[in-house]
Amino acid sequence: MQEIKDTQRAEVHIGFDGRVHKKYKGHFSKERYENEVRMLKYLEEKGCDFVPKLMEEHPEQLYIVTTNCGNIVHKISSEKVKSIFDALEFFGVRHDDAFMRNITYSPHLGKFCVIDFEFAVILETGEGLTIKEAEEAKGGDHERKTED
């Protein structure tokens, strides 16, 4: 497997079959795992075709397998970033980490995609987990993601 990311919060690998393997670790790992699973299921139900599809979920191991949504984007205008995350809200989800690092481009799909739904909220119900909630729960010392 090809390692994509190994941080305090997650290990991400791409398997030889192209699927993405993600294991959650660190602060709020269970809640982040549950939130990402919730968001991906909700978005699939809504017909959103520019996010990963959940293939496997392993709650006891805090581990998921998803489809691959292409490669990380290294250059994109701020207007395009905004329009991509606005399009996600059309499907009823607000991504709470709406930065370029969570956008990929899939040549197979011919479009930009959004990844990493650990911090996201379903607009209709308010269900989800925000970065602010995680920071407050930890007493404010949660390592907030910053723009790359």
C-alpha cells in the first residue's frame, strides 16, 4: 500500500486496488470516525457524486475503506475552492475544514472532489462535529488544521 498521510489524527493509505484505507487515531478519534461515516452515507443517499463512497466500515478498529477520488490539488483559485464547497452545501453538508487540502481532482470522473469529512455538519438536522466543538471539548488545545 502507498502511504498518503500519517499524522496524529489519521493514517491514510491507498491499496493496490486503488481504494483508500483510513485509520483514525488521537483526540476525538471515535467521534471523527463516526462523523465521517455519517457524512459519507448521507451524501451517497443524496446522490452526491464528488465525494468518496464508503466501501467498508470497521467501528471497532476506527477504520474505513472508501473509493479513491483522485489526487490532491496543489493549485486552485480561492473562488473555485468556495464554489466546490458551496456545491457540497447544495447536497446538505457543510464541510468544517473547507480548504484546498481537502479537494482532489479525479481524471476518471473529470471533476473536483471533496474528501475528509471528520469535521462536517448535516445542514438539515445539525448533526455532525465541528472543529470548534472538538477544540472546546479538549479545552482549546486541539490542533486546528491550518491552510497549507
